[in-house]
Amino acid sequence: MKNTPVDAKIVQAVIDSFHISDFEQATIREIVAISGQIEKLADAEFIHMEMGVPGLPAPAVGIDAEIDALRKGVASIYPIIDGLPELKEQTSRFIKAFIDIDIAPQGCVPVAGSMQGTFTSFLVCGQCRKERDTILFIDPGFPVQKMQLDVLDYKSVAFDVYDCRGEKLKTAVENFLKQGNIAAIIYSNPNNPAWICLNEHELKIIGELATQYDTVVLEDLAYFAMDFRHNLSVPFLPPFQPTVAHFTDNYILLISGSKAFSYAGQRIGVAAISNALYTRHFPDLQTRYGVGTFGSVFIHRALYAISSGTSHSAQYALAAMMKAASDGRFNFLAEVEEYARRARRMKSIFLKNGFEIVYDKDLDEPIGDGFYFTIHFPGMTGSELMKELLFYGISAISLSTTGSKQEGLRACTSFIRENQYELLDERLKLFRELRTES
């Protein structure tokens, strides 16, 4: 075996112990477990790029509001299933301030993070009409969302947006919608894992098709306004976070407290249902539940059955952060721009050592820097690269698990420490040298 920075025998033994038949399809959690075991057994420092976990301190404005709520006794009281009125009001205002869209407070529904928001949205969208039994993914995307469909036993179809930007997007989406079985379309913007950002023209294409074919769009805004190429941090002034909501009434916006607000541990987010969709009546929902309006089924049937509400005190925290942001007292993007600074440094090290960025452009504009980026090494598949880098104490996930058809890896910037940039450079330099020798 090669003389790699991490004991090769230990690395191979740990990999073998997981009995993964197709290493390319190893999940995020499996790679975390593998790298963690190697790190412990080999006593070797790892550079972890596999987990999309926020690594910045939570804002004091949220913490203080939650502590105050707990001291006032909310921990002993069930939250209202519809959501804390203050949070619903502040979410509606926040959406107006940073997206320039009007959504009534009643449609702003607290959820236990965007993952619960997408799960509940999938569940209800898939029951609105019996003939609509399939979810369309604009990939690459968050792997766990497809796992949610496995739990629901729903069907899915997908395409890689890599070669379908601009006008090509219309043909790609419409080819699926015209079959008549698509209950919802989902994508993230900014994108996990590629960090591409669909522009207004592309969102208009999706929105107009959603209206034409009467399909719901689930817009995952987990990385809300984190396209740092544009200053999206000033409330009630352009530029705003781009959204499909400008071009259709058939949408749900999924806003997470985890990344933009660094509040991941409290599992809090909001599913913002458009005014038209919230009040829309579906006969198939009426038959199933005795209630036919989308919003009522979403809250009082699906969400109630899943979790009976969202953490009471965390709702106070998110309400306070949204209010402070909309008031202009709290620039929630200032702190998380650290991810862009990390991405720039990490990308430069990878490029210097012979790597390439896979999703490198938004049409003719260079890709932005942020929470994720994608890498490829010439002559290697994503699976080969993912496995080989473990011998160098570097862990990431294969793009294939995200629905991408490109060869490479997703790299997350959240866990790298200041003292690890030099270490990353040293290990990648050795990796390149040994690859050249072989």
C-alpha cells in the first residue's frame, strides 16, 4: 500500500468493515462514521467536508429570546399547531422584506427544520390528486429528500441541471410535466451541493410551467440569501432573494433557521404556503380527510400527525431573529459570509493541486462562493476520489448520491478550521505527487 498520511491498512480495514457493495452510493452518515472511526483508530486529524452542518455560533438575539421564553414557562405548554402568532407575523414580514412577496401569516407554518417542511409538503402534494403520484427533482439535490420519498413510498423522477441551464431548462422540465403525473417540483436555491443559483429567467420558466401544468413548486431556501455575489441583506430594498413566487401561485417556500441563522440545533424553520394554494380545495383531500383545503390538511392533519407542532421556545427565537433582521437591526448574512471566505481559500488550494470545479458557472457567470462547492480530479470517478482521499485524511461525499450525473465530490466549508488550510495543501500536494507516480 502507498505511504499515505493516514495508515493505509487501518483505512482499508475500516472501509471493508462497512461492507458497502457500491462505495459510490455511500451515504453522508456512512462517510461520517467511516472517517470518524479511521480518525480514532489511526489517531490522525481529518479534514471533514462531508457533513453540511453549520459551524458558526448562533446569534445572541435568538438565544436571548428563547431563554426569556423558557423562563416565562413556555416549556410546560404545548405550542399551537398553527404556530406562534408572533412567528407567523414576523415570517410574513420577513418574506416581504427579503423576497418582496406577500404571504399571509396564516400560511407561514413553523416546522421542525426544512426537512420536516419538505416531508410534509411531499405528503400532502402527493395526496391532492390520485393521478399525481410523482415528485420531480431538479438535481443535484439533498439526498435525504429522496429518502423521504422512500419512507412515503412515493415515486420520483429527476434530471441533472448541469446541461439544462437557461432556455434548455424549459424543455427539460416540460418533458416531465406534460406526462400529467407530477405532483410537485423541488429544487434548492442556492443549490446543495453545487451552489449554483437559478436566475430570475430560469425561475420564471419553472413558475410559468407550474401554472400551465397546475403543479406545486417546492422552493427549498435552506441557504436563504446566501448568494454572496449580491448584497441581499438590506430589508425592503432590492436586490431580493430570487424566487419562483414572482411567477406562479402554486408554491411553498421552505425557509430554514439552520444555515442563514446558524440555529440548526433547535430544529426550526417555516413552510410558507402561497395564499392561493393555502385556501385551494382538492376533492381527493376532502375524501381522505373530510377537509379539502390544502392549508388545513397540511397543518391540522399531516403536520399534527407527524409532530403535533414545533419546539415552542425555538419559535420565539426565530421570531426574534426575523424581526431584528426586518427592522434592520440584525444583519443575519454578515456572519455566515464566513462560509464564502472559507470556500475561496479551499477552492484555491484544490485548484492549485490539479483539481477542477465541477459546477463552475451560473450560465456565463462564475459560480459564487458559499457553503458548498464541487471538485473533480482528472482521470478519477467520484467513487475512486472519495475513497482515495480517505487515505489522506480528507472526507467528502460523491456527487452521485445527490442525483448528479457528473463525476466528483461535494465539499462543505463549515467544519474546516483555521489551522487546517496548510494541512489541506500539504495532503493534496502529496496526493497529486503519488497520483503522478502511479
